[in-house]
Amino acid sequence: MIKRATGAFTGREWGLLGILLAVQFCHILDFVLIMPLGPMLMRSLDASAKEFGLLVSAYTFSAAITGLVASAYMDRFDRKRMLMVLLAGFGVGTLLCGLVDSYGPLMAARVVAGGFGGVLAGVVFAIVGDQIRPERRATAMGVVMGGFSAASVLGLPFGLSLAEATGWQTPFLVLAGVTGVILVLGTWLLPPMNAHLAHRREGNVFRDLVQVARDPEHVKAFTLTTAIMFSAFTVVPFLSPYLVGNVGMAENKLDLIYFAGGLATLVTGPALFGPLADRYGHARVFAWVAVGSILPIAVVTNLPVSPLWVILTVTTLMMIMASGRMISATALVTGVVHPARRGSFMSLNSSVQQGAAGLAASVGGLMIAGGGGSNAPITGYPAVGALAIAATLTTILLVRRLRPAQVEAAVPQLDQTGAPALAAPLEAPRRRVAADDRTIPGIRT
């Protein structure tokens, strides 16, 4: 599988995926960093678990709102330009997070960061959908979504160490500087990506947006995305406070969770789950992994006081399954839309994703009690786990309803000559694709 994954792309495609991975690293680290900082932030800001849940939700709700606005214009501009503008705005928001020292201003800074950062994923996935052929798309998604793993392995341990040594603001300041470097590299290295503009429709942008939002296949994809978010973000925002307050894990050991989980997904994502999804079908592999994710969710939300190795085993398995599930789902969702509308659709889907994540975190916060400045035990977490499992079972039913459609005119990809020969045996969902087949799944218009 590793040999298959590494040989699936040309040198230019690897360069493109590397930049996109770096963008993912920056905005994902900003989002996930606040979660393991939960005990420190609640103590420093004298915030309850519910207030901390709102702090997490502020980012996601902001991303959902701006995603709706951005989706109306996403397919009317060069994808590179859109990516760089959003990355610059995200960098400013992250910088503001590092310059405040109280709850209200931090909430406002998270709104700014989420307003730009939450839309970045939609642009990244639209670029992957445009530039990478469908029979290699899940493998490409595994590479790009390795940004989460890299953030967990490299960013979170380093960020948490900085926070413990110098204060919780420092990691945000450093991340803002890293974002600036990626912005310069992306502006210099990425080629223009405007081939989709050849299929652009003139007219009222919001009327086109309504058409994208109302398409039955798109609605199915949005529903699946919502269920996936509820299966994860009812649990994840409160994992660190639960492990510290209930399971007895030392606060200074929290970085080990994200290091172990990130290291595992850094390998399993691009080298295992991506190639498996391309070979056996995106929906089929999603269902397999979703079933496998139920056990670690059940265990982690009912975990008693346990030794460190037990905690790391359960949390790592949960992260592996979550990563594998998202790779298959994203590859499948990307293929249900016409290339000319892919940017708008992916931005809308990102908006739905962020809004659902924020709602899930809020619902989870309403179901639990405790926490606060004294790291008090949290109650109600098993009920949150039961809700997450119910959402997981729902995703298994929903994913089989998605139907990638075929379009006659494909957006030209980065390398028309295709990938090296090792990519040829990969299979797209429900059909075998020849090495020279460049048809891109999309919605019929």
C-alpha cells in the first residue's frame, strides 16, 4: 500500500499536494490547538465547561456563516487567488488570538480566525477535486488530510510545550508566523488554477448558489457531513477535560494523546485508508471504518481511572478510525458535483461541516456538567458518547445513498499525462477506471 501511494502522483502533483497539506496544517492546528488547551484556558479565564464549549463553537459558527457568503463567489475566481486571500485573513485572526488575554476578546479573535480559516478546507478540497483524477482522489485526500496528523504530531506537542512554558497565547503567535511563511511559498510556487472558469455561468450568483444547495445529491452530501460532525464533535472538544478530571491523566501528558494519534494517522491515512478507498470503493471503506469507530468511542466516553498506556491505546484507535472515515467521505463527497460548481459546493459543505461541528460541541456542552478552574470531574460524558454512536450508525445508512455522476467535459488537471504506472490498478467507486480515463464525477446540470 505504501508503494502504491507514493507512486500514485507525478512530481508536479506532489508539489501541489505539499502546499495544500501545509495550508491544512496551519488552519487545522489553529482549530484543534484550543481543545487540549481547554484545562489551561478554563483555569486562566475562569471559564466553565459550557463557556469553553462556546469558545470552540465560536470558530465553527463563524466559519459556517462566512462559508455561505464565500460559496456564492468561489467558482468565479482563480482558486489560487481565493486560497491565498483566505490564508492571509486566517493569519491575521490567529495573530489576534495571541494578542488577547481575556475571554471576550479571545471569543472575538476566534470569530475572525474561523471566518477565514474555516473556508480554507473547502478551497483545498475543490483544488484536489479539480486537479487529481477520481481513481486517485482518496489517496490524494489522505495526503492532504495528513495536515491534521502533522498538526497532531508536530504542532500540538510543540504548541502545548510553548503554552506551558510561556502562556497559552504564544502558540497562536508562532502559528501566525508559520502561516505567513506558507503564504509566501504558496504565492510563489502554485500555478494559476482557473480552468474551471471556462464552465462559469453568468448571472445572479446567489440564484446559482440556491441551485447548488437544493440539488438532491448535494443535500444528501450535506446530511452525511452533518451526521459525521455529530459523531465526532460531541465528544472531541471535551476529551481533554474528561481525561484530566475523570480519568486521572496529568495535564502535562495531554500532548502524548495527539502525538500518538497523529503519528498513527500520518501513516494510516495516505498509506492505508486512501489507497483502500480508491481500490475497493469510497462508500464501502467508509462503512467498514465507521463500524470500527464505534468501539473506541464507547470506551473513551466511559473510561475509568486508567494507566497512561490504556488511555493512549483507546484515543489513538479513535483518531485512526476518525481519520480513515473522513478520507473516504471527503473523496466521495467531492465527486457528486459538476467541476464548474465544485468550489461553491465544497465551500457550502465546509460551512455545513463547521456549523454542524459547532452545534455538536454546543449540544455536548449542554449534556455535561462540571469542569472549570479546579479541573473538577465532568458528568454526562457517557450520554455524549451514546449520541456520537447513534450519529455514527446514521452515517453508515446515509453514505450508501450518495451517487457520483459523470460529466462529459472535465476540468483539465495538473498533469494531463497522468500518474506513473503504479497508479493504474487503483479503482474508482463502483467502476474500474483505465489509466487514461480523465472523466471527473460531477452533478448533472
